Amino acid sequence: MNFPLSMSDISLWLAVMAIILLITSEMLSSATSYSGHVVIDKKRLRLVAIALGLGFIATVIIRIFQPF
Amino acid sequence: MSREKEDKTSELTTTQYLIETIKQLQVENENLKLEMKKLKGTPSGKIVLVFIIPGALALTFSIINNSTILAFIGLSLTFWGVLFFFVRPIRYVQSSLLDSTALATYTTIDRIVKDLKFKGKSYYIPPYPKEVYLPDYLKGLKDPVVFVSADTGGMPSLEELAKSKFLLENPNGICIAPPGLGLLLHLEKEMGKDAAKLQLTELCESLPLVVVESLQLAKEMEMKIENNQIYLRMLDPAYKNLYGTEERLKSVHFLGCPIASAVACALAKATGKMVLIQKDNVSPDGQTIEVWYRLIEGEA
């Protein structure tokens, strides 16, 4: 009954999610005529994207000091 | 007699026609209501549940079965569910409502100005900074006000301004709260700075960014400093209809729409000088609004 994902799996997942969200938030904040109308809190989206990116960096740092 | 009959029959047909039209409109109204309900009935709250419940289940099963794939699916579904919950907007309303809510204020000011037969101009008077200590009897000086003068000459004294009076006698005029005061507070909150602490150049750079990108009150906004004048150009501002209403509001030209008024308040706060809306110009298609502000030397 253990959680099946290892640290490297979570690291990869964080990286992929961070990239997806960062691209989305960048596309939305450029506010073209279409994406400018998307009803979403763009600031929070960017915040989440950055948080995930930082999470990924944290896993990388952990990996440097404590290889898993 | 035959004419009367004809009249009656035509009246009957008109009534029937009107009844049918009303029925049709009622049906249309009901359909529109249903459509609105459908649109309102899909809040992001439901989407959140749709993602989170299967996500949580997948995560639980992944732990029981020790399955990596289920764990990835569960993690992603839960994450997106939480994300949808997190990035929900506070509340959005149609921008056309902004005009309607501001219309009453401008109509009232128009009536006051017309009733008092004022022909003067409006001066945005800079308030004292919030941090500065003022005795109770001078606290009125901390409120940003617009002085609408009865004629073109004279400024109210500090004592008169401190009393927070509406009707001023020397010089003749009225002191009102700027229509863009609330918006200015919002702009300052978005900028994270008090306008009084900004330089004029900084203000001209940061204010258009906040108006266009953060609050989306206009499609484009430009501010330029030209000697003692400041030029403002707004493309498709949220309050553009105020300039072209059937009522032909006069006050919107000398006070500015709430955006122009908020800019005037910010300029007064940043420079510590009185600001006058010298002139404005609306493009023939009503999409572009240009405002010229003048900074007036010397305090009130």
C-alpha cells in the first residue's frame, strides 16, 4: 500500500505541468483579441505555473544533494 | 355605419396582431431565459467536482493496486480539478453595465450645474498625503475633490476646502467627489503604490498598463507629457457610451469619464498641482477618446 510514484516520476510530472501552465499563462496574458476574452484569473494561473516550476527546481536540487 | 364597421374590424385585426406578437415575444423571452439558465448552470464548481472525484478515486486505486499509470491519471485529474477551483474569476459583469451605473451621477451633476447656471471649469484639487498628520478640522483636505467654478476665476481657500462643503461662496462653485475616485483606488491597489509616491513619468508609464492589461477597461491607452500638458488617448474605453449618449451629457466633458477622471486624480496626486481637463475629443466612430489635461501651478 505504498504511493506508486517515485521522486523522479513526480519531478517529471511537475516539469511537464509547469511547462503546460507557463505556456498557457503566457498565451493568455499576451491578450490577443480571442484569448483576451477568456474568463479566468490569469494572475493566479501564472502563480500556479511558477509554483510548479519552483517545485520542479526543488526536486532537481534534492536530486543533486541526495540522488534517488 | 360601414366606416365604423371597417374601423372596428381594423381595430380587431390590430389587437389580434398585437396579441400574437406579445405571445411570440413571451415565447422568445422564455427561450432566452432557458438559454441563460443553461449558461449559468455550468459553473466551474461542477467542473471541479468532475475532475476531483475521479482523480481522488484513481489515486486511491493506484495506492491499492500499486499502479503508476493510475497514479499519474489521478494526480493529473486532482491537480486540474484544484486548478479549476483556484483560477475561477471572482465575478464578471458586462461592461455595458458600467455606463448605465455611471450615467445617473453625470446626469445629476449636469442638473446641478444647469440649475446653478455655472459656466466655469472643473479643477481637480490634489489631496494631502494620507500619512501626513492633520488636525481634525483640516481632515477634509485629505479627500480628493473637484472644484466646479461658477465662472472662470478664483480658487477656494484651504479653510473652505477643509470644511468639506458642497456649495462654496468665495469663489462661487461646488466641490464634488471625482467620478473616478473609486476607480483610482482600484488602480492604486493594482499598481501596489500610492499615486502620490510616483513621479509623473512613472505614472504615465504604469497607469496605461494597469488600465489595459489588469483591469481591461480599454483596448489601448497612451499618456504623453507635453510641457505643462498631459495627453491621454484611449481606444475603446469601457465608458465610451457616456460621450455619445442621447442625453448629451455636459459634465462628462469637463469632469471626464470615470477613467479620465481617475487619471486626473492620479495626476493631481502625483504632481501636487491642480489639474484641469482642458479639452477632449471623441473620434467620429466613438471608439477613440482623447483628453488634454493642464497642470496648474500653485496650490489651492
